[in-house]
Amino acid sequence: RHAQGVIYPGLGGTAGDGQDSQSRSLGRENFGQQGGFEVVERCGLVGAARRVADEALQLLLAPNTPAGQRDLLLMPDQMMLQIHESIGHPLELDRILGDERNYAGTSFVKASDFGHLQYGSKLLNVTFDPTLHEELASYSFDDDGTPASKQFLIRDGLLVRPLGGALSQLRSGLDGVANSRACGWNRAPIDRMANLNIEPGEQTLAQLIAGIEHGILMRTNRSWSIDDARNKFQFGCEWGQLIENGELKGVVKNPNYRGISADFWRNLSAVGGRSTFQVLGTPNCGKGEPNQVVRVGHASPACVFRQVDVFGGDA
């Protein structure tokens, strides 16, 4: 494999009127990929500045997001955080075994849940996949020397395999993956996310929207909070757009949503196809004590969740 760099392209703008300010961004750290300048083109930044500025102005003039139960269409740049916080960290096997509780927290998942817990709906298929060459954490071997290959962690919604390297596998008796990773030569490798992806379905974005009677589209994370067991969460996005009777309607600002991890994934009702699929990643996943920061890749299609609690900035 040819050597390649790691690129984190991004642009953004903020609009203000003296009473309020709204920001709109594209990229930043969550658009990381391995490669060269082609990453900028793949992420859609070329020629996007005018649209991003216009969207910031639209948000400034938009009404606040209404509160209530709605179907939720999450775009890949928000799905990335949802995967990271409510699937990735809960499935790290050392955390499940109790190693992380004094710093990063524990997990609502138990070792006995593997092979038994219905983590999501039958549409949910999650893979550990270090084979996508452009994704941030693609590699051939982990830092324990274990060969890395694509493995299903969740198949048809059923929890089947943890994110656990060789040592955690030995301690637990569970089959894991090659995800024992260190941030440097002077740090011991621990169980870490690498490339953690949701496998695409078959629907186009237009079909996903058409299937929603009363919902909201959200994209681009702006705030997040989740408890120590990675169970109860609340996330906020930059961009919201109402969906009524299968059609996109007006823009709304300060869109937020909340839920409980496994319940949320069990409400997954539609998964976008390859045309909605995007490879993303972050350089700053922190874990361990002292803190170890590594880069992590996430890829996802757009996804629809039934009856989610959404609210605006004043709720």
C-alpha cells in the first residue's frame, strides 16, 4: 500500500444579528480521511462556501425547533457521533470488564449480552472494518500483532461480538477483533475503536424522506452529552429541517434530540443505500489513564429512527 497522509478539511461561517448567532460548518475534524487533496473533493468542500454561508443566514432567520415526538432522519455527519458514543464506547470490552470506570466510565452492556441482546432493529448491521483504505483507522495488524479483518459486531440487530483485543478476549472468553491500539511507543495498547461502520441498506435519500409523515432531518453535531454507562444521551445539531407528508419543509434552528442507546437503535426504521453512505472520522477519541488519543473512522448511510424526543434550544 502506498503511503498517504491524513486530511481534515473543513470550512464554516457564523451569522449574527445582535440578538442571536447561528453557525454552519462543513467538515472540521469529523471529515477526516486518509489520502491527499482528493479528500477535499470527496467531502464536498469544493465550491461549498456560498452554500454554507447561506445556510447560516437561513438558520438565523428560522424558528426554533418544535418539541415533541417525531421521526428523525440523521445524516452521516451526525450518525458518526451517534455510532461513536452509543455503539463504539459501550462495546469496548475492557470497559465492559470494568477497566475504564474511574476515568471514561463503564458500559450498560454486560459480557453475558453477546449473542443474546437485541441491540437494535433487524436493519442494524455494524462492522469493525479496517479494510477501507481511505478510512482513518485502516490497518493490517493491531498493536498486539493480531491480523485485522472485517467483522460484524451487530448483525440484524443482534449483539454478536465486542470491541476487544487479545488480552480482553483471554480474560472474558469472548471472540473479539484486532483493536488493541496505543497512541505511542510509550503507552500500552488498550481496546479502542478503529473503523466502526453501519452497513448501507438500499433506499435513496428521496425514498427515506418520502417514507416520513411527521419528522425532522438533522445534520452536523454541535453539542453532545451521554452518561458514564453510555446509555442516556442528548445530542444537538447545527441544521434542522422539518419533514411533513414525505416532503422537506422549513428550516429550524437549535435542533436537539435525546434517547436511551439500545431503545434508540431498536427504533431504527430505515437505512439509506450506498448513495447516502459517507466515510468520516475524528482524530481525538480519548480513553485510558493517562489519556490516550487516537484517530477513529466511522462510515454510515443516512438513517431514520421512529418517534424520537426532539426539542429546540429553549426546552
